[in-house]
Amino acid sequence: MPRLVVSAPASHHGKTAVTVGLVAAYATRGVDVAGFKVGPDQADAGYLGLAAGRAGQPGRVGRNLDPRLVGAHRVAPLFAYGAAGADLAVVEGTMGLFDSFAGRPEVDSTGAVATALRAPVVLVVDVASMGQSVAALVHGFRAYDEMLWLGGVVLNRVASERHEQLLREALDDIGVPVFGTLRRRDLPAVLPSRRHGLAPVAAADPEVAQGIRALGAAVAGAVDLDRMLALARSAPRLPVEAWSPADAVAGAESAGAGASAGAGARRPVVALAGGPVGGYAYPETAELLAAAGADVVTVDPLRDEALPAGTDALVVGGGLPEAYGEQLSVNRRLCIAVAELARTGRPVIAEEPVCCGWPASSTAGRCAESSMPPRRPRTGSSSATARRPPGRRRWWPRSAPAWSVTSSTRPCCGRAPARPRPGAGPAVPPRGSSGTTRTRRS
């Protein structure tokens, strides 16, 4: 499988724009590209999926590779599953090449993922305020981990032809290929803010699609795509068995974690929050539910006023952020339907940050019981409290439902203890739970 990892020395060097542009440029050439994002960031993975489409047809869905969320041993199998049959796999890194949010760079940094995938790394470097020192910087990244394969660089925000020549000569002295140079205004700021989550992707926003095409055109005009593809094709065979939803479900059942719908039994209907062309959850969520025997039906919380007929459970992924809280609050009919579903004991599962938003928020009166600022009422189905951990910059809403807290595994930005209110047990109690769980905010 031809593959490469795009990373940078730190955040804000332009790696997201370059990676999305690369995927779009290759897709325009007719290359079947599979896009991946290291870490839990669903938004970037969504944009990679949009960029992989061509001629008005949807491309492969963008996927996440998060060692902290799924375990380092599953990263390569999940990659092999998502990239099966593709002509090229492009992995966008997170933060700096050797950075780790959890302080374990040997396990969950972009460098660790690249090593696990045996993939060459292309480093995107913002050189706006840099000259020959770029050679020292790149050499340091190349020498820091002898297991890492640094295949070359893309220089971003180059000032002039003279500046480019100076940079190329410095990198040539240390034997590092330069795959392309982008001038300071070559990469337009066209991708929506992360506060919008996956909403622009799920709704197939035409302005976002147009912006992605602009990034693809910019990268195609500045980067040597043929040389970069040759680098990707030089990656060795990845000796790993691809992950399978069916095998994952079978393994969970054998461990006593649950049971799929048996032969002849009615297939449960699971409503999965999403938009016209995509969901707000990781794609593996729908694949696992289908493998377990569920009929997965999309419900659009921004437009639909009722749950799908016969809904037995609701799953809301973390790609729907609280920025859309006002629109969700206005959709009172759907809010009432969700509250009724939870009241009757049927599973309602929400990931962070949604559990600080639509189905998770309680009434303003309940929030007023604490020292937290009051929040908009939404479904009123809350049955747990979560307090702000010390030392964090942002206040958390005190109210969050037990079902969302016990099922959330988003490994970002902090944790808070959560306790269900008296007499209100979670619809899907965690195995071995003592009633107190910890939730992670994305």
C-alpha cells in the first residue's frame, strides 16, 4: 500500500491545508486516496474525506488513527482496513511530529504512528522567518529518532525566489529532498473553524468543497506530486491483518460484552446523528453497529423533527459541537422525542463534546444550582452532574446525562468526575461500574 505521513515541527505550520490539498490534487488526477488523521480530531478527517472525492462523486470516508483511544496495537490494522484497495494513503499528523498530548510520544505521537505504519514522513515547515537554519531544524527532526523515515519536506510561506534558493541550498547540503515550496499567500484560509466540527462536512457545504478544490489547485501547482507518489510507493509491505467490524463484534461477544441480533430476531433500529452526506460519529461506529445486526438509520438533528420510525436507540457522535446549540434547542419536536426515548429506558449514547450540547444539557434551572453560568434548555433528559476539574481554562456545564458520561471515551482536553443523580441510572450501565465514572472532554 503506497502511503506517507504529513507532519510538521509544531502546530500552525500549514500541515492541514497541505494534506487536504495533497489529497484533493491526487483525487483530481484520478488517484483513489484514503485519508487519515492522527488523533481524535474528526473535523480534519472529514475534510480529508471530502477532498478524496472527484467529479462530483464522494470519495473514501476520512478516518482517525488514535493510539490513545483504540490502543497502539490497533492502529496498523485499522489503517489497513481503511486503506484497503486504495491507490494511495495519506496520513495527516497532529501537533508536532514528536508531540504527545498524554506525554507518551513513544506511543501516540505522529512519529510513533509513522513508525508503526512503516511510512515515510513529509515535514511541512513554515519558513516565513527562517533562512539557513531550516537545515538545522530538519536535521534535528531526522536524527531525533533513528526509527523514523524522513522522506523530505514541503516549505510553506516562502517569501521570494531568492529565499527559496537559499532554503533549497541549505537542505541540499544535508541531503533532504524538497518536494515543493508554497508562497505566503498560496494556501487560502478556506477551511471552517473547528468550532463547527463535522457539520460542514455532513451537510456537504458547497463553499467548503470549493475551498478544498482551491487548496488542491494550489498544492498541485507548487508540489512535485510525482516525486511524492514515488516516495509513497517505496514504503515496504505492512505485515498486518486488517481490522474487521465483524471480528471485533465476535470478539466482544465471546468476552461477554454483549450480543448481536440473533437469526430470525428483529433487527434493532439505531438512529445515528448525521447530515445529508455524513455522520457526526467515527465511521467505525456505524460499521460496528451494522456488524452487530442493527439497522443504522441517519437522523439529522439540525433538520429532522422526528426520530426514524421504530427507533430503538440513538447515537450522537462528537462531531456535532455546541456551536449549533441554538439550532438544536429550536428543534423542540426532536428534543421531546429524544427525551422520551431516554425516559422509556432505551439507549441514548452521546460523545463529548455533544454531551455538553444537545441531548446532554439539562435545564437552565439545574445549571443555576451550581456556580456555573446558566445554559440553554435542550431536551431535559440529563441525569448526571460533571464539575470543572481544577486548573482548566473553560467552565464545564454541570449537567450531563449518565448515558453520555459512561459511554464517552474522547481522550482530549481534560477529565471531570461525573455522578448520576439519585434514582436515575444510566440506560447502558458500564460493566463493573460503581456509579462514578470519568469523562473526557474533546
